[in-house]
Amino acid sequence: MSECKVPFTGKEKIRFNVPPCTGKEFEYMKQAVENQKICGDGEFTKKAHQWFEERTGTRKCLMTTSCTHALELSALLADIKPGDEVIMPSFTFVSTADAFVLRGAVPVFVDIRPDTMNIDETLIEAAITEKTKAIVPVHYAGVACEMDVIMDIAARHGLMVIEDAAQGVMAYYKGKMLGTIGDFGCYSFHETKNYSMGEGGALLIRDEKYIEKAEIYREKGTDRSKYFRGQVDKYRWQEFGSSYLPSELNVAYLYAQLEMADEINDCRLARWNQYYELLMPLKEAGKIELPTVPKECVHNAHMFYLKTADERERAALIDYLKACDILAVYHYVPLHSAPAGLKYGRFAGEDRYTTAESERLLRLPMYYGLTEEQTAFVAEKVKAFYGF
Ligand SMILES: *Cc1c(COP(=O)(O)O)cnc(C)c1O
């Protein structure tokens, strides 16, 4: 990959994210135009569906316009109704909650584990009430939640499991690909994710019985998907629905990266491992904390983060890196403390780690094409900040 070898002089700015582009995207988008099929569900979308079904082993993949929309489809398929409760972490992106709040549900936030920043599986059961309908684990940074425990709780309480695997494409838990373990899995192909189509996503469906409904909801409530397969001679309005299918142009852009998925993954992992090794002396000296990847998880280097002593030290480190032309960012403002979180949701139990840990977390530049020299430069500056 040529972009992995761009010489770095240490003078240009290091961006936090650069959207992935392998070079073949334009050829595929041109092909879509030449096929005279740029709306949804053309050849590239079919190929993408096949790619994900083969690669992940899930029963069915449906490309969507975003991960947010894949989550919305999941909420429809799970028949989430006003007043239902949905258990999720507060340390996540707004879409995790939005999709369920749109259906009138109450997000019930459970604290995270400080080691992985994922929902603490040992606290889920205490948050279950007779109104609970689903659990939404978020695989933060592409590191899996403790899915065996979560699936067992769900089975014992008759709950659905919807994986927010926006960050988890190509990552595994005990040999299973993230997004394939729960009833539904939701991927994101936003430009900040490992594989991108600008804006886009996918819904993975584990059980056959949800496929037909999902196709109908995704196609404005019609059985158009059946019509395209020649299973019915005209398509009709069957149910409520919306338009959740992406343009072929976007899927064509993504498909170029799917063909190189392993190479992209390897490039990212190489940079992640490099950061980890170079920053280890800081961890050993007790200056920072580094991410934990439990042994049953294979991650995808979606992000590299570290934790500073506190919020003030983080702000100082961001400023220091900025002065070195390095952009480092943080997230999330815990949902339960945000205006909509206060209005729509509630926190179950104690916020022991969610707020405190989110205030210490800092993400370093990480993208496909980030070079070895750039990574070394960033690590060197982080060390310099701590006097190493
Ligand atoms: C990016 C992200 C989303 C939203 O993805 P979109 O494709 O932008 O809708 C949802 N959840 C998590 C955890 C994310 O990181």
C-alpha cells in the first residue's frame, strides 16, 4: 500500500482522521454510473451484502444509509414500544440511544468497566425491570463486550440483544465476528470508521424470521425486494417503513475497501501496536493508562486511546500536541448527563466510572494510511509532554 510508505518529514500537520481511500473507489463509482444504476440495491449493494454474509457468517446483511438507521431498523424489528426500557451504556455515541428514544423507549444507562470502557456486564441484571425489552452492548474501540454473559442474561430474561458494532467491523469475540452474536448487529461506514462510504451502515440479522420484515421496513414498507427477486409480480405497500437503503455510488466507494479489508485492518493494527509499544514506558511509570484487550477479543484497531491522570492534564496534553501540529480528540459527554439524556433516560445504579473515565480519555490520530514515522512522531511528543 503506497500510502503506508509516504515519507514523513515531521513538518506537516497530523490529522486525527483521514477517510479511507484505496484508489479503486473511483473506478467502481464510475462503473455504477455506467451501469445506469445509482439508486439503491444495484450490483455493488448485492456484492456488499454477499461479502458481509460470507465474511461474518451471519444469516443476512442489509446495507443501510447509516449505523443510526441500522439501529432504528433494529428498534422496529424488536417491536420497541413507548415505555419500554432498553439497557445500554451512557458512554457511547448519541445514536445508540436515539434509535430507541424515537420509538418512545427509555434508555436505561448502566455503568462501564474502566478496562475496556464497555458496559459492565455484571451490573446489567440489576437494571432489568418488567419493562425491559432489550440490551444494547456497544463494542467500544472494536473491543468486544463480554457477550457470553450478556447473551445468557438476555436468554434468562427473554430480552433482545442489539449490538452497536459501529466500531467493530472485522473484530471478534471468541472467534465470532462482532455484530453476529446478538439478534441484530449494526455497523457504521461513516468517514471516521475503519471502512467508509461517507455516510452508511449495515444491519446484520441472525435469524431468518426477521429478514422479510427488515426488507419491508427498509424499502418504504413495500415488498419491493421480493419483486426484484421475481417472487411477486408487483410490489405493494405492506407495512409502515422508511427509506434506509443507500445509493449505489456510496456502496461502490465502500466495496473497493471491502476487497482490501484485511490489508486495511493489518495497516491499522500495525500502527496501534506501534503506539502501544512506544507508550509502554509511560504506562510502566504510572503516567498514563493504555487500552486493555481481553484475551477472548481480537480487536480491529478502530482507535488508539490513552488515559491521563485527570481532565486538566488531558487539556494540557491536547494543547501540547496541537502546538506540535498533532490533532488529538476526546469523546463522549456521557449521555445521561446531556440534556436529552436527562429528559428521556435514567441511570441505573451508581456512575462510578462513566463520567470519571470519560474525562481522562484521549484519542490519538489513527487512520488507514497513517505512517510509521507519523506514529513514532506522535508517540515521541506524548512522551516529551511527560518529560520522557
Ligand atoms: C459512529 C457510531 C454510530 C453512528 O454511526 P453512523 O453511521 O454515523 O450513523 C453509532 N454508534 C457508535 C458507537 C458509533 O461509534
